[in-house]
Amino acid sequence: MSLTDEIKEYARHLGFCKIGITTAQKFERAHEEADLREGYDCWKEKFEKGADPRKLLPGARSVLVLAYDYAQCAFPEKLLPMIGRAYLSGCYLPQPGTPVYERLQSMHQRLPNESPVCAL
């Protein structure tokens, strides 16, 4: 089994629903995408920062993207109209002790030793 397949299999095992791996080349269309999205002006700086993975991690060769389906989590029904699922799941900004944080830590430990990690 290839390293790519091993990483994807382990990520699925941890509960991530989408796993992508791509090169660390600059994402040329990031600026276009940001301009097309009305109301995203406050995010343009983040788009700029994340559009070139090698600026964040010089020497990076690949980018691993993981998606966690927090909609599948069970929450008390009376809270859902008042508080969003993303907030309740703790996946917006994963903090130590939350399930998503623990999943990310496990994923990082499974990567080859020389793999630096940077999350936006």
C-alpha cells in the first residue's frame, strides 16, 4: 500500500469524511475565488496567507486536507436552534480535549517524522 493510501485509510479510521492530498504548489486561483465571494473581504488576508503553502512551510512538498462531518454528531435537539453544530462540535478552532483536536493529533503522529504541520 502506498503512503498516500495509508494516510487516507488512517484518516477515515479517525472519522474524517473527506481526505485530499495535493502538491504544495501555489494555489493560483485563490485570489479569483476570494474576489468572487461577496462578503469574504475579511477573509482575504487568510486566503493570501494560505494560497502559497511554501510561504507557511518552506520546503513543503504536499498538502493534506481533512474534512470532519460535524453534522453527523448527535447534539441535544433543544440546543441546535440556538447554537450551530460547528461550534458545538468544537471543530471550528479545535482546542485540546475536543474530539477534533485529538483526531488531528493522532493524524499528525501517524505522518512520517519529517512532516511539519500547519493549520490555518
